Amino acid sequence: MQRQTQQRVAIESAFVAAGRPLGPQEILDAAREQVPSLNLATVYRTLKRMIEDKAIHPVELPGESARYELQSAAEHHHHHFRCGECDAVYDLEGCVEGLHKLLPAGFLMTGHDIVLYGSCAACGTSL
Ligand SMILES: [Zn+2]
Ligand SMILES: [Zn+2]
């Protein structure tokens, strides 16, 4: 396998294994198990190419550096949970009904984004 392909495969399988949005450092830590020579510069380069290919999608949380998720995950409507203990971001299934009730008269909503904050199960039980 080509070096570049091998790196990309390792990064893709890191996303699949995690099942949640990952930042560059998290990707590096996970993908290094398959490709020990991987470094952060390579991760950034590969992520850039994967964005261009629409294989991954950036997840932007207010005031945070970007994380990424697979395009297949991004295509269904979902929201995110950010753990304040370990900084991990998780996907949430489902949505909230009745958001339009928050709108003042005459306002039109074209989209929404919801982020929940707290501690994840792994961190909550270790406190
Ligand atoms: Zn956590
Ligand atoms: Zn929603």
C-alpha cells in the first residue's frame, strides 16, 4: 500500500472506531497505533485533503479549534455533547421540538445548532 493511502486509511479507521468527532491530536493518537511514523503535520495535510474530497466535515463548537467527523455522520441531523473533563465531543441522536416557539414575531428560522455541555459517562464515574 502507498504510504499516503496507508495514512489516510489509518485516519479513517480512527474516526470509525471512535464514532464521534475527533480533533487533530486525538486523530494522531488513535491512528499512530496503525502507522507509528505518523506526525501532526501529516494528519493536518491528510485532513485537508479529506475535506476537499468531502470525506470528512468540520465540527465547529463556539470558541474551540475544529474537530472533524465522517461525512456519513454529518449527513444525518444531529447535535453534540462536549465533556468539560476530557474535552471529548460526542454525537447526540435526536433533536428538540418546538424551537420555533423561541422566535419573536416575524422572525424566520433557517437552521439551528445545539451543543450540550457537561461530563461524559467515563469521566462522571471517575469523579
Ligand atoms: Zn469525558
Ligand atoms: Zn436539531
